[in-house]
Amino acid sequence: MVLVGAGFVVAVKHFGWSEITGKAWAVTYEVTGRAGAPVKISYTENPSPRKRDAPRTISVDGALPWTAEVVVNSGQKAEVTATPTGDEVLSCRILLDGERVWASSTAAPGRPVTCDEVTDR
């Protein structure tokens, strides 16, 4: 244990934070199509930008347009998949730091759309 300022105690090894990556990406997932159309969405995120844990997949029901802001650790895949409930045409994008388009795709009517990319190390 290490005592740091104002009585704050950090137990690095105890909590599994021995491998702090120091590099993570702010990622924005976007799914678009007909406004208000229902979709099923799954996406990856890292529960902690300070741990080198495997990303987890989150599944949600949503309505278009849909966005989520997450953190993805370096060297891991950022991925969003959206499945329409009807014959909707869906598009997706992954943005880095809310600006740079990193991946984009548009699916055929009624088909799922996926955007994915592995982050830099």
C-alpha cells in the first residue's frame, strides 16, 4: 500500500491495477436511419480505462438516431452492430474524440449494420 496526500490509500496490486495502460480512446458510436425507428444495438466498451480487461459487450433496444460515448483501451476492438426490426436502412459510424470518423457503413434494407475497428496501441 502507498499513502498519497490527504489520507488517500491506493492498494494497486490488491485491486488488479498493476497494469495501467495509460492509453485509451474516447469513442462515439452513432446509428442512423428513419427517425424513431426501433433497433436492437450491441456495442463494446471497456469497464475501466485503467485496466487491461477484455472489452464487454452491451446490448440495448433503442430508437433512431442513437449514440453512445464509451472508452476503448488501446489495442482493442471498438464495435457497434444495429439490427432493424423491419426493412429499415441503417448506417453506423465510429468517431474518435467526437470528431474524426474512424469507421462507417450502410447496410441493405432490413439487414444488420456493423462498424468496427481495432484501436492503435
